[in-house]
Amino acid sequence: MSGPVIVAVDDDAAALRDVERELRDRYGRHYRVMCLPSPHEARASLENLAAAGDEVALVLAGQRLSEMSGSELLDEARHLHPHSKRGLLIAWGDWGDRATGEAIFDSIAHGRVDHYVLRPAASPDELFHQAISSLLLEWSEAQRALPNTIYVVGESWSGRAYELRDLLERCAFPHAFCLADSNDGRALVAEAGEGAKLPLVVMPDGTVLMDPSNADLTRAAGSPVDPEGTDFDLVIVGAGPAGLSAAVYGASEGFGTLVVDQGGLGGQATSSSLIRNYLGFPRGVSGRRLAQQAHEQAWVFGANFAFMQKATELRREHDGLSIALSDCGRVSARAVLLATGASYRRLGVPALEALNGAGVFYGGTTAEAPAMAGQHVYVLGGANSAGQAALHLARYARRVTLVVRAQALGAGMSDYLVRQVEATSNLEVRLGTEIVGGGGDGWLEHLVLRDRAEGREQTVDADGLFLMIGARPHTGWLPAEIDRDAEGFVLTGTDLRDRPAWRLDRSPFLLETSMPGVFAAGDVRHGSVKRVASAVGEGSVAIQLLHRLFAADRLHPRGRPKEPAVRAGG
Ligand SMILES: Cc1cc2nc3c(=O)[nH]c(=O)nc-3n(C[C@H](O)[C@H](O)[C@H](O)COP(=O)(O)OP(=O)(O)OC[C@H]3O[C@@H](n4cnc5c(N)ncnc54)[C@H](O)[C@@H]3O)c2cc1C
């Protein structure tokens, strides 16, 4: 039989029998199941499969094997079959064993193993199958072999075909690309019929679009572009994690909610292939999947969405707020949530971009720092954020190297931070240096540094790289009334204390901006944590604040008739 292979190895004969029974019964029709009693045989089979060019979807290995540990074998499997998913088989209760626990943490943290899987118990063991089918789903997602995949056919990988792929990626739609002169591409062009114009998009229901506009493609994929109605309780600008969370809570609590986004779903989170630090996803979750599920959840609660709509203006009109959208006029709302996030400047080194989340991190260090204990990590950046990140990491890492393009640290960093950096013994600074390369096998292993003055390059070992090269908030379109910090991030709540921009005699609510009734959540907010979980948390908190705002209707500017002043909101 052909087809992708599932390999399982365990030298506990009874345990292997149980695994084999469950795998063959449930997956035998679509996968070739190979169950092997020793790591030696498993290694030989994996080598043969690699030599034959066979696709291995999943490798399962018991942790306690006689000749080598399961995690060592899975590490070898990773080299032979880099796309395969790898699960460490453990017995019930094994997690209480210190050595097994450490093997699991270490292997997952370094990308050798995707997750652990409990050996099956009584048949059918649905818990076992849930773990297996999750791993197989992740594998097929990475192979772009999901059902309902949208195909883009183009003459080259770049140009309009690339823009369409990028759009589908941002809308979190499964998609695949074929060159027009490939076998698949020729077949799809032939199916489209005479006069087919490239780039061509073939939808899962067979509809063919020829060189579609962004809006046409979005509509054809079943996503709304035009809002249903013009008057809402709440308009959320941005469908990243903060906006989606606010949409779920806003709609579920009965607010007429519209979410607008200039692109698609998920914001920056969609650039993360595996978010490992989001609550409730011990195996990690791709940003795309998280966004899809959050969108579905908000939609089921009745939230409205309008994609491909950029908010271009916000102003107060009568007692409400009015938002201009790029392609469909204006909508009005009693309250607005700004969840427009920020864009990180990217390093642009493909080998390092590929290790995003696997030793290479953009933005905040809070979540990852403890995992850097005993390691040598690099921080790239010369501003205060980089200095703070380096100091924070130095509390955990064995050694931290701060790589700065400028020739002096004081060029971009506050003096107090410069002094702290200089006084930290395990923190060194490399001035006049940039990062031009690097890589690793599943996890960052090395970086290439270049001396900017002399052009000399040096390859160094590295366990982590934190990129703090600047984030730019999407706030240029906001009115001057919305107070922002020097970098453009929106000030909210207590940040506005003593700022002249706040005009009411009540205090602003926690996430309220200087424009009463307009809130901000997530990365766009000054001082935010720059993480998915905190953006989601802020999105939900914003909705609680709306209840308080609407209950008291405390939007009236000073000088208008109003009820007795209520004590500070936030
Ligand atoms: C490469 C990468 C990897 C990351 N990995 C992790 C990770 O592993 N774990 C983790 O916790 N965090 C991670 N982060 C950080 C995380 O993605 C962000 O903190 C989070 O996405 C912020 O959510 P947000 O909703 O505030 O903003 P965003 O995700 O930035 O979403 C903002 C949305 O607003 C839209 N928008 C902007 N302006 C307008 C406008 N004028 N009109 C209409 N729409 C507009 C944008 O199109 C976008 O969809 C990563 C970030 C990057 C860049």
C-alpha cells in the first residue's frame, strides 16, 4: 500500500501491541502503519523510507527504549523526515517520573518532539486518537493538504500571485500555489477553460476567479467585505487577537458589534506558526488556527465582520462616534475599540525567519526568558526596549549579548539603562554590529554577525535571539484628540493622569483613550505586553468597561448637563 507512513516503536511488546491495534484499526485505510520493536529497526526503516522518498507523517517512540531514549530516536527521525510530526509515547503516570518529565520538557523546548502521547488503554481509546489526529492535522496543515484548500495558479511565485497568496494567508484560508507550467498548474488552467487569465484562483467549490481583486476574492471565500448596517453599539478596528477577543465578549454580551480589518483575520498572530504560550494549548496552536476559531466563535455569537476595510477617520458626531471606512462610507457606534496592533520591523534573513518561535522571537521577552536559563542569548536593538529586554534576560541566561548597529550605546538608549547594562556582568555589548545570517536544525543554533565598519563576518553559537528592532503602531489615522506617546502608541487609563487631553471630570476607564468612549487594547496600547494572551485579555476587559460606560452614559463632555460625578472608572 502507498500513502503517508505512521511509524511507532516501543520495546515493551504489550504496549506496542496496543499502539499497533489502535493505529491499524483507525488509520490503516489511509496510512501505512509500521510498528517496530526496537530503535535499531526503527532507525533502519526510517532511513529506508527517506531513501525511497516516502512521506512519513508521524513517528511515535516510547521514551524508555533499550538502546537509546525515545527522544534521541525522534531527534534522528527529525533529520531524516523534517516534516514528520513526532510524539513521545509515555505510560499513564510517567509524567510524575522526574527523568521522563525532564526529557519531555527538554525535547519539546528544543523542537525534537512535538508532544507526548499517552499509550492507549482500553480499545477504542479516544484520548489516544485525539492526540494522534491532532498531530496528523498539524502535519497535513503544514503540507497544505487540508480539505477545502484554495488553489492559486500563477506564472511566477512573485507579483500578483504572491499578493493573492498573502491575502489568503492573512485571511487564514488554507491555500496552495501551483506554477502554471507545472503538472497541477496545467490541469487547473485546462479546467478553467479557454482564455483563462493568470493568476487564477480555484475555490473549493470549483468556482474559478481570474485575476480577482482583493475584495472579490474575499467575498468568493465567503467573508464579508461590506458591513451589515451602519449603526452599532461597538465598532472594533482590527481583527487581531485583541479585536477578536473583544468581538467574542462584545457579541456574547449582547452588544451590536462590528469588526473591521484592513486585511483579514488574526493580525500579527498569523505570522506565528506555533504559539506555545497561549493558555489551554499545551501542544501549541498556530496563529492561523487560533484566529479561525476565534472568528467562528465571535460569528456564532452574532458579531459582524467587514474585511478589506481600512478605518481612515474617527470623529465624534452628535452623541456617538463615526468611523470612515476605505470602501463603504461611514459607520457609527456608541463606543469604539482600537485594536490596530503594531508592525514589527523584520530582520529579513530567511533562515532566521524560518526559526520564528524556535529560538528567534520578535517583541517581548517576558514569556520566553525563563526558558533561556543557562543559555547564551542575543538581543538585537539599540533602543530602551532592547536594553530592558537584555537586562531581563540576563536574570535567567548564562550570557546575553546585546548587538547594536550604532557605534555608541547612548545613541539610542537612556543613560540610566546604559549604566545598568554596563554594570551587568553576564551582559556584553557588541557595537557597530549587525546580524546577517544564522540558522539551526529546528531550533536556533548559530548566528552570523557582521562588523559594519570592516565588513568582517563571524559565526557564533546562539541559543536564542530576541529582535527588538522597533515596532510601529497603526495609529497615523487617528485624530489629534487621541493622546499618544512619542512612538505613536495610544495612551489609556492612568497614563492620561494629569494630561491636558482628558476633558471629563471623571477619570478615564482603564483602557479608555483621551477621546471618551474610544478604548484601546493589545499591541497598539502604550505599555502593552505584546503577547497574544495579553491582547486577548485586554480585549475582554474592554467589554467590561463598556458596560460601565454605557450604564452611566458618561460620555458627555464637561459643561454639558450630566448626572452627579461618579468616582474614577479605571
Ligand atoms: C513573528 C511574530 C511571532 C509572534 N509570536 C508570538 C508567540 O509565539 N506568542 C505570543 O504570545 N505572541 C507572539 N507574537 C506577538 C503577538 O502576535 C501580538 O502581540 C498580537 O498579535 C497582538 O494582537 P493585537 O490584536 O493587539 O494586534 P495585531 O495582531 O497586530 O492585529 C491588528 C489588526 O489590526 C488591523 N489594522 C491595523 N490598522 C487598521 C486600520 N486602520 N483599519 C482596519 N484594520 C486595521 C491589522 O490588519 C491587524 O489585523 C508574535 C508576533 C510576531 C510578529
